[in-house]
Amino acid sequence: MRKAIGALSGGALMRGMARFSAAFALGLGLLALGAGAATAQEMVGAPHNWGLGLQAAGGPIKEAIHNFNELVFWIIVAITVLVAVLICLVVWKFRASVNPNPSKTSHNTMLEIAWTVVPVLILVVIAIPSFRLIYYQDRAVDPELTINVQGRQWYWHYAYPDSGNFTFDSYPVRTEELAQGQIRNLSVDNPLVIPVGANIRILTTGQDVIHSFFVPSLGVQRYTIPGRTLETWLRADRPGVFYGQCNQICGVNHWFMPIEVRAVPREEFNAWAEQAKTRFAQGLPPGPPPSALAASAEPVSTLLAEARR
């Protein structure tokens, strides 16, 4: 009888474990399927509700910025915890009830050396990756395309010298003219279009005052200064649209200088460039790439509600 009960219990246990394993495998499969679907979708680099930390990385520069930010964050956490522990220790150990006669020591040589050397070492640990990141952002290695960016009051002027030497202006879309899929104060009439996976050299200059070409999700920021040409670079590792704004106070309408960068496959970029050259020869602005037209027919994700405000 006991053997029968034990066999039944063992069989029920094995069946339960089998059901749990099957459900767990199904859950992992659905999670992987959802992750694959999310990866297949085009990325949108823009602010979203309840966002914490930096914007998601759309290219290698932003990935490097994320890594450096994480390093500095954990150093700050360690310093904060250490200082908090020291304060609690001093308050507890040297309170008046247990230490009625405080020490008359005016200084401690070893302690003074320690609190001088340790901060210097911390700064060295921060400085080395910081300098490497600055130099990494500074110049493009073997760029495939050069784009000239000129800041003007209050819009952007783009030139493609390597793709037919055409130029165009990029203005914000007014609120009353927003189409479905466009974001208030971020969408523009003529976005900056780049091919996915290409190293793009950006040459910036200013026409009137100092502006700032700033696209957070691509990790690019460079001033546009009248009379000077500055260089930086960017690369988008996947298709998507990446938004930015001028963050330099360049006048009363400086917040009306949004930046919209659209990363499309190489074939689509080539077709867009040919169409842009033709239309500019006729004095017309270039149209958006085909993927942009398809995206505009879809509703904007609720994650972008904050960016609309």
C-alpha cells in the first residue's frame, strides 16, 4: 500500500514538474518572440513618460557614453555610501554621552595624505575613459559620407557634398500642421537622412550666432559657431528616427530648432538622394524617404506622449 501511494505521489510530482517545464519553456519562447519583434521595429530616439537615465543608444557613440555614465554612477554610489557610513560612525562613536572629553588632536598626517591621494586616484580613474571618449567622438575614422550642418536663426541647413552636392533647409512642423505619427516640437518638414551602419562625418558651422547640433540617442553634440568649422561624427546601427534639439540659447526662438535624423537602409538612402537632387534642381524641397511615409500612417507610441507636450 505504501509503495502504491509512493508511486502515485512520485508520478504526480513528475507530471507537475513536466507541466511547469512546458509552461516555463512556452514563456521563454513568447519572451524571445516579443524581443525579436521589438528588435525588428524601427527605433525611435525621443523622450518618453517616466524615462530614467539616458536615452537608449542608437549607435556606438551613445553606447560608449552609456558605459562611461555607468562607471561614474557607481563611483558616485560608492563615495555616497562611504561618506554616509563615516558620518553615522562619527555620530555614534563620538557622541557626548560616551565621549565627554573630545580629542585635542589638530591634524593627522596619514589621514590628510589619504584624503588627498584617494580623490586624485578617483579623478584619474574618471579622466582616462573620459579623455578616450572625447577623442572617440572627435573624428570619424574612414567616413563614408560627409554632411555639412549649419545652424541658422532658427532652423537647420543641411548640405550633402558627397551625394550630389544638394542642400536644403529643415524647419519644425507647426502644431496645427502635424500629421499622424509626427511629434510636436520635434518633427520637421525635411529630416536629415543617413544610411544605416555608415560612419557619417558631420561638419558644423553657424550663420549668425552659436547653435548646438544635439541628438541624444546618437550621442552627438557639437556647437555651430560662425566663422569656424567643427567636426564630429555619428553612426546609426539600426533603422529608426532620432530626435534632437538645439540646446544652446541662441535667441528667442531657439527651442524651435528641432533635429530629426532618419536612418534608412543604403538602397533607400541612395534612392532618396537621387530624388532630392532632382527636386532641388527644380527648386523643390526633398521628400521624406519611403519608410518615413509608411511610418507617418501609423499612430505614435504612447511612450512619446511626454515629447508631445
